[in-house]
Amino acid sequence: MPQAAIEVENLVKRYAGPGGGVLAVDGVNLRVAQGELFGLLGPNGAGKSTTIGVCTTRVRPTSGRIRVGGVDVAAEPPRARAGMGVVTQFRALDRGATAWENLYFHCRYFGWPAAASRRRADELLAQFQLADRRDATPEAFSGGMAQRLQIARAVAHRPRVLFLDEPTAGLDPQSRMAVWDLVRGLRAEGMTVLLTTHYIEEAERLCDQVAIVDHGKILVCDTPARLKQSTGAGAVARVSVEQASAELEARLRALPGVTEVEPTAEGYRLLAHAREGLAPAVAAAAQGFGLRDFSVHEPSLETIFIHLTGRELRE
Amino acid sequence: MSTTETLAAPPQAPAAPARPSYARAFWGLMLRDARLLRRDLFSFVVRTIMNPLFFVFIFTDIMPKIGQNFSGVGAANFATILVPGLVAIAILFQGIMAVAMPLSIELSGTHEIEDRLMAPLPIAWTAFEKIFFSVFQSILAALVVFPMVYFIPATPVHVQVASWWLLAVVIVLSSFTAGALGLTIGTLVKPQQIGMIFAVVVTPIIFLGCVYYPWALLRRVKWLQIATLANPLVYVSEGLRAALTPAVPHMPAWAFLAALVLSAAGFSWWGIAGFRRRVIN
Ligand SMILES: Nc1ncnc2c1ncn2[C@@H]1O[C@H](COP(=O)(O)OP(=O)(O)OP(=O)(O)O)[C@@H](O)[C@H]1O
Ligand SMILES: [Mg+2]
């Protein structure tokens, strides 16, 4: 087996605190291959940031073995840090420094000489479309610009592995796309990326591999395409009705091709083998039950999450 | 964005070393702090000179003119007593102004320090850099304040440097103590508590710091003389007193040197441990 860029074995993290503390990560195993774009998808408090924190030497694991770029992060934190770039969940740019200085000094921290650091800062500003903001301090930046600068800074010393904690949280759709493009670009040149997200779309469209996490555990881990097939369903229908009733539920269950019916807050969620014919069948079955609205779509990672946990990703 | 190609451009820069150079990373942190200090030099100077400026102006220039004079000690007038005292405050307070306050805010609020925490050097070195850089700031503050307390007073000031070595050692040790104390406070205190800290820590440190009177004279209030030994500013003031105004009664050199070494080492240890606790979970 070739050496993985990130290897996490049996990671457990319990934060100290009253009542035995908080078990934030409960036995996580991960292998991220070189050049892979790996996503951790999970709801708030799932343990995503903690997992990244351990990988980036900022959280001490309670137990487990973690190697990033072949370096044991607990044994040699400085050497591990030398090979990784990190964008944390905080928008944490150096505010007293200009955009250019944020990049320049970052290179200096990593031992780069002055001339090379200057060139690199210029080059990154141009590539991340921040050249016109060269001498501005990040306080005046929009969320999208600040995030681009953060990513530029994280990759400035040319790390092999990049960690992005919620890289698009709080960004407008356009900035989100821009960040996705940047991340795809980095991946295309061979960077290994581990990102966390609670946006289903981000995990589906951006990542090669997705691990769905909840309560500190990885529930499943696979490519988005295979994860979506894993329920066996070819289609999902959401049915919203005035009033739930056992009779309606039975009728829906009896529809041809329907494999599962789960009650939801507004009605029911159906899993079916195929999309074909599902919509008219549901409409007909719900006749007389106060059908408010219904939609049929392809299964998404959210379907898997609900399937596995019985909850929606965003509550 | 069409960044894919350009980002993949062959690196002109060296590949990441197998073992990072801690010294270079440390130097990088110093360079960053120096750049920000240079940008902020004006506010650095203003916050450093305001207190001693008004103090010497009122107490050694105006008060004598309006017939409200402090008597001084023996042959030394009050202006002479103040010289080491006000320089001592300038040194010690750089630790709080330049280390504790910004650090407290960075750790709890802005997280600006994140990037420096990811630098390839041990966290203890990153913490120590804070102390080390503030040593230079304290020395700079002493250099800025000295001419003011020397030239402004209307009454003549008698400064006599018996040993430049002693002066240099006292200033450097005091500056270390200041930085280390600043690091300790910065890691212990939340930004919302800074006002409180000024009231309950800074004020007693100043007034009980042998700034306005030599320690020896406190013998008439024995309990206070002993209690002030817990105040690091006492040793800074007394050390400077011995180095700058040896004619004024002062502690023996062994006493303030030992105390300064102990407080610099103790607060460094405490501050670095606190820093580590704050940034690593
Ligand atoms: N420093 C800490 N001390 C104590 N508990 C913590 C600490 N950091 C996180 N936790 C707890 O650990 C659990 C996992 O938190 P974590 O931040 O890893 O989740 P997350 O998946 O990143 O969530 P989010 O989407 O909200 O960022 C949560 O219950 C959280 O309250
Ligand atoms: Mg998080």
C-alpha cells in the first residue's frame, strides 16, 4: 500500500471538563491518499474541527496514531507543521499586517529567504486575484477575499497537505464557487486536501472521497457516487401533507418500487428504486389526504445521512 | 478562476527541509513583530511617554514653582529619585502593553495568532519569541523615557553611572521580567478583564514599586517594606537606582540581581506553560 498523505488510526479525543468531559472524537480511522480531495461531512459538533485540530498538532489526541506526510504529529509537531497548510474555522488573518505581508511573513516563518518570500507573495496575490489589495489590511476585506487570502497564505510555503476547516462557511454563493475553483486547482497540481463541511453540495461536488461523521464517529466513507448508491434507492420523494395518517403511510409503502417510507416533520420521505413514474404514483396515492407539496429528486448525501442517523444534517 | 496552471508553476523556492530550522522560523516571527512595531511606532512612543512626561512636568517642574516641593532623600532631590523609578515603569509596562494586552485579544477574540502557531517551531519557542521581542521594546522604551526624566525637571538631576555593565545587566534582566510577566498575564486574562487587571494589578504594582521612594526608606513601615518584596517592579526600580543614582540608598546588587533572575525565569516558565495550555487543547 503506498504511503497515505494522512493516516489517522483509532483517534479518540476527550476534552477535559465536568462530568467526564466531552467525547469529541470516538475512534476515527482515516486514510487520505496523496493527491486526494477528502471531505468530512457532518453536523455541528460532530468532531470535524477536533479531527483537523489533531492532524494539525493543535489538539492533543487522547489516544490514537496520526501521521501527516509520514510524520507523527504528536511526536514531532514542528516537522509535521512544516509540511502542511491550514485554514482554520476562524477568519484569522494578521490584521496589523497588509495582505502582502501576511504572505511574506508566512514564508519567512517557514524559513524562506527574503527574496524568495517576496516573489512568492507577489505571485500568490496575482494568482488569487488580490493584487489590487496588496497593501490593504485584511480588516477591510470581504469574506470571500479574506478566505482567498487565507488559502493563499496556507499554501504559500508549498505544503504537500492542506487542511481546510469549513472553507466556505458564511460565504455568498459566488465566493463559494471561487473557493471551490481554487481548491480544485490545488488538487489538480497534486495537493492533498482534507476539508470539513456541513454543506452537502460541497461534499458531493468537490470531494473525491467523503466521510460522513456524527457524534465523533465515521458512519461511512466512500466516493460521493458510491455513497449515493449505497441506499439502493434511485430516487427520493418528499411528500408534504396537511395531516399524517397511517392509511396514507400504508398507501405510500404499497406503491411499486418504494423501498422505504419515513415520517418527517412535514410528511414523509420515500426511497424508491427509480424515478420513473414515482411522481404521478405519489400524487395519486396522496389524493384526498391534503397533499400540500411534493418533490422527487435523486438521492443525495443527505439521504444517506438521514438514512444512517434518522436526522437531517441541518437542524 | 484560471489558477490551476500558474499555481503549478515550478517552485523557484527551496523545497521544505526535512527538518525545519527553528532559528529561521523564530527570526521570521521577530521580523513580523518588528514590521508591525515600526508601523505602530507613533502610538508606541505616545503611550510610552505620556505618563512620565506628565509626571515629571507636574512633580519636578510645576510643583517646585508653585511652592509644593517634595523633599527628596538626603542630598538627592525628588527629581533624582524619580529617574530610575519612571524608567522602571516604562520598562515593566511594555510587558503589559506590548505583550499582555495584544496576546489576550489574539488568544480569545481575533485568533490572529493562528498562523504563527502553525510555524514550524516548538510552541514554547513561539511563546518565548513574545518575551524576546518585548525585551527590545522595553529597552527602546527606557531610551525614550530617560531623556525626558533627565532634562525636563526644573531642579537639577544627578545621574552618575558607576558601572555600565551593571546598568546593561539590570536593563536586560528587567526587560526579560517585563516580557515574561506580560506573557503570563496575557495567557491568564480575558480581554474583558483587562480593565480589571489595570485596577487590581497595575495600580498596586506602580504605587508599591519603589518608583517614587527608595525601598530602604520603607523601613519605617516594616510590614510594607516586606510586602513589596513580592513586587517585581521593586527590583527594577532598585536595580536602576543602584546603576543610575548610586548616591540614593538602594538594595545591594546581589539582592536585586537574584530577584530579577528569579522573576524573569519564573514568569517565563509560567507564561510559556500558560501559552501552551491556551493554544493546544
Ligand atoms: N476546546 C474544547 N473544550 C471542550 N469541548 C470542546 C472543545 N472544542 C470542541 N469541543 C466539543 O467537542 C465536540 C466536537 O466539536 P468540534 O468543534 O470538533 O465539532 P465540529 O464538527 O467541528 O462542529 P462545527 O460544525 O460546529 O464546527 C463538541 O461537542 C464541542 O462542544
Ligand atoms: Mg468545526
